Amino acid sequence: MQGTMPTTLPPPAAEETLVPTQRSPAQPMTPRVESAPPLPTTADARPLIELRPPFLFSELRRGVLGQDKALRHVAVAIYKHTTGKVSGNLLLVGASGTGKTTIMNNIQRLYHEVPEYKPFRSVTIINANLLVDSDRMEFRPDRLLSAVEQRARAILGPSPAAADLKEAIERATICVDEIDKMSAVVAGRPNAIGVVLQQGLLTMMEGEHVAHKTHAWVDGEDKNLTLDIDTGRMMFLCGGAFEGIYDQVYDRVTKPGSGERLRTHTIRTADGQVRIETRFSLADFLKPQDLFDYGIVPQFFARFDQTVLLNDLASDTLKEILLSSFDSPFVRSRRFFAVMGIELEMEDLAAALIAERAARDTRTGARSLRPIFTDLINPFEFDPWGKPTLEPIADGRYRLQITADLVREALAR
């Protein structure tokens, strides 16, 4: 699991405290591992201020489908964070399978593929429940900073200087997943663990100086020391499915006398039929009060620049994910058949029919593609050689075609 806790670091001998030095934001950093993480100094390096949100949006969009509105907010947040102007903290709200973790992973990819972002590569994805000691009912910032430190050491190398390590930790992007599981209210009753987590995180997001015990190279020797970490320089991205809030808002909207109405949509099916559907979309009706009623503490909510609602994935987007996403069930199955010398192909209409069925389940997003496709493809994976859709092609290889008729038959079962 991403964001798991690091192993215990080996304790060196002596201990001393590193007193942080004040440095002007405009002061350039030297491009040596022994100093602060370097900004690019080559002739073709771009100033960070020139890596503007439209560029960041296009880079993120390479790995995230169907969430353009959310990615625009993420691009602005990254720009704020990397230029050091203001904080860019975001709260992502979206059903399972809509892309919250995918967005977090693509922020990490962006930092690694854009050379100018080398100083910001300490991206840490951690589950919210790891940040609270349930026995003692206390927030554990040391667990968060240890996870960040583990990531920073992986980037800086095994023996970073103290100043390097401090700088890399303070420039981290912290992605806290499943934040909704730490609600301040559970089943209508106060949840002390959720309150502790939210209070602890909001303090860090406000900007807190945390004493972090570690070890690093000082004066040519690996020493125990305490780093004074300024969390105000970090970017926080919290995400959750908030499952209960869908029913909560739906009940509010459909309650007689609410003055609100569900929207109707004209839908054209993959087979060309037209129908009218009434659909509930959380993005149409969510209000801050709904989050407060769910159990998000108002002070914690106020620390986010923006609450970003991820879209329910439409059938066109699900079709694109099925056909092109590296981890889609179709692409994985295609790699499986390639081992046997079989090229797996799928008709466009067949993919559209699978995506259309998956789109009916708005609570699981792209994850709903997997069980539908797996039920269809399993008989072929078990024994492809006797299937009528398998045909020989050049060089002793074969082609297996998934047709629309095969999909219809599988969906009718």
C-alpha cells in the first residue's frame, strides 16, 4: 500500500539540533546533493513561474481521463505550491473508482518527469487512519513526517546532508487518502478519532513547526539530530469517497418541499436507441453544510482552497479507460494472451456496450469495468483454442476478436 510507514532508521552516535537558517525565497539553491535540493541551473531549465497551470493541466491529463474540471484545480494548486506564493490545499470528493488515487499518482509522475520539479519530488500518499493512535486518541505527526522522510531519502540518496533533508521534507506534497473514514460523526454519534485527526491535520495545514528526530550528515559525520520542520510550506491533498453523503444529499433534494429537482438527461445508447433518464449527481447539489453534517469539522474544511468534486464517469470516458488505460482489464488481458501468441482485439461497439453497462453503477466508477469484462473474457482465458472467434494470422500467431454479439450474450446471462 502506498504511504506505508518506513522501517526504523539506524541510530547513529551523537545528537545535536539543527537550527534552521533563514533564506530569502529568491535566493538560488546550489545544484549539489550536499546542499538544498537543486533547482535546475542548465541553460534550458525553465523558471518555475513559467510552468503555468495550462501546461500542468495538459501533463496531468495524460494520465487522468474524464476529470478535466478537477485537474484544472489541481494544476493551480501545484502552481501555487511550487512557486511558493500561497498554499494550494485541496479536498477531493468522489465516488470509488472516479480517479482520486489516480490523480495523486499522476502528481507524483509529473514531479518526476518535469526536471524543474526535482526539489518537490517528496510526494507521500498515506491512509488517514495511520495518522491517529487509536489507543491514546492522539494525532501522530511523526508518522506522517517519517513517511515523507522515507520518500525524501529515496530521492536524495542514502546519506543526505541535514539541510537537504529538511528542505526536501518541507517541500513535500502530502496526499491523505480515505479522509472520509475519519469523520467526526459516525452513525449519528461523535467520533473522537475523526475529531483528533482533523484537528491535527488542520494545525499542520495552517503551518506548524514540528520537531522531527532523525539522523543526517553534519560536518562529515552521520549524527542524530532534530530538524525543525515548517509544515506551512507543504501542499496537502485530501481525498475520500464520502459514501454516505450521496444518500444524505439525495434525501435532502428529494424531500417534499425542498424546492430542488433532479435533472433529466437524454441518453443515446451504444446501439443507437434514445432514452430519457433522471439522474442524481452530487456535484449539482452539494453544499458546505452537507459536509459539516457528514462529519467534516468546519475549521478543517476552511483550510482547503477548494473542495473539488470528481465527475461520475460517463460511458464515453469508461470506454476510453477500457481500451487505453494501462491497468484496464482489457489491456491486462491483452498482455496475457500475447504470451500465448494471441492478439486480443475488441470491436468498438463491443467496448461501448461494456462501458454503457459499467456506467449504470455510479458508485464504483471505472472499477465496475473489471467484473463485467472478467465475466466475458474468463472462458476465453481458460481455453481460447476452441473458440470460433479465434483465427490464424501471419507467423504462426492468432487473433481473438471480442465482438458486440459476444458482449450482448455475456450481458444477458
